[in-house]
Amino acid sequence: YVLWLLNKQTMSKNDDLAVETPEAPAKAPYWDPPPAPLLDTSELGKWSLYRALIAEFIATLIFLYVSVATVIGYKNQSSDQACTGVGFLGVAWAFGATIFVLVYCTGGVSGTSCMNTIVYMHVCVYGRGHINPAVTFGLFIGRKLSLVRTVLYIVAQCLGAICGAGIVKGIMKHPYNSLGGGANTVADGYSIGGALAAEIVGTFILVYTVFSATDPKRTARDSFIPVLVPLPIGFAVFIVHLATIPITGTGINPARSLGAAVLYNQHEAWKDHWIFWVGPLIGAFVAAVYHKLVLRGEVAKALGSFRGTSTSTV
């Protein structure tokens, strides 16, 4: 009887412990979103689209304000004393850190809603926080965005960039006009082909990083560390600026180049402006194709499917 009582007490204690022991946190579900429809006009009736457009507009406005103001401030200080100002390193940090902050603030929607359906997962990973027409175009090539959303995003980004540069010009009018307005131009000593290649490679690095950082498999694995998506994107912008500021002032963002050119509106800003559209769009296209066909293994899957079909039909 005594042994029976001791055994019963031990079992009840174990039950209490089992109830009180917290369960291990469930891993975020992984979905590979289906390709976005090419023409999805139904989005035009959804508030989520317009909320994303407002977010893109405001984020690009802030990005142009901070980045162009940093460039003008650096040139203004350096014109007085050569060793003052933030230097190329500080300008690169301004661009990269601002992108990190803005992508963190505007990327995705609430984490709870994202776990409900494949559609919400698609919006969370690719929905907003682009701040760059080249990134938007690359995601469109990768079938992550519809054509309607792509076009409207690019329009919102360009308008935001123009407004952001306008704020800088209104605040820093005299140094803005005399120091180039932060507009992208091909530096002396570099050819048009070299500048175009720099923009292509720089944008490839950025869009390649965006695809890798927002890959659904990676975001599901690292969902408990939210800064792991914007952090590498910001660092990509930073390192590309270090490499290409001496060549083109670093475009890799057609909206950034357009906003500064519109407000500065001088011949040197428009002369080679096409480079800052063609280069980033080519780089984004190549990055999207590379990620889809090589990193995600679409080529190997297609070849495997073809060989399996050929074997079965023989």
C-alpha cells in the first residue's frame, strides 16, 4: 500500500511537470509562393495595393532626402576644407543605413497575418519596401509581382524621389545648385561603357541580395530574427556605393537618379541619364534569371522532368 501511494504521488508530480513545461516554439511554415499573375486588375480594388503605394512613395522620399542631403553636405564641407565632411565612406553609409532602416520599416505586413495563407506569405516577402524600380523590375521578372503592381510601384517610387529631392533643394538651395544637386554623372576619366558596366554589376549585386534575403525558405528558417532581411540589403547598397561612387556617383536606383536630375535640371545631369535606367534594369534582369534558374535550380528541375518524361515514354 505504501509503495502504491509513493508511485501515485510520483506520477502526479510528473503530470504536473508535463503540463507546466512550455512547448518548443513552432517553426514558421514554409511556402513557396506561386508565380504572380501577369495581369491582375483585381488588385486595383484592394486597399492593400494603395497602402503599399503610399509606403513606397514615402520611403523613397525619405531615402532621397537623406541621401542627397548627405551628398550635398559632404561636397559643401569639402569645398571649404578638403579634409572635412563625411567622405565617400560616410556617403556610402548614409545610403546603406537608410535603405536598411526603410526596408525594415516598410517591408512586409504583420507577422501574424503572414502565416495564414500562401497569398499573405507572398505579400509579406515581396509586397513592399523596394524603394527602387530596379528591385521592383527584378521581382517582376522573377514572377513575384504582377504587371499592374510593378508599374504602379515604379510610378510611386519616381514621384517620391522627385519630392524628396525637392525638399533637399528647398532647404539647401544655394549649395544644391552649385554642387550638382546630387545628380548621377559619369566621372571624368571613365567611358560610357565602363559606367554602364558599373551600374549593371552594382545593381546585380543588390537585386541578387534582395532575392536571397527574401527567399521564402530562408525567411521561414530565420523568421525569429526580423532584421535578417533588411540588414544584408542595406549592406549590399553600402558596398556597391564604396565601389562605384568614384565612377558614376552610384545610381543602381533609377528613381534616385531621376529625382536628382529633375530637380537639378542641368545638361550634365541629363546627358548620360539613360545609363542609370538601362544599367540597373539589365542588372536586375540578370540577377532575377540567375536566382531562378541557378540558385533555385529551375534548370535542373526542368532537365530532370524532361529526362523522366523521356524515359517513361520509351
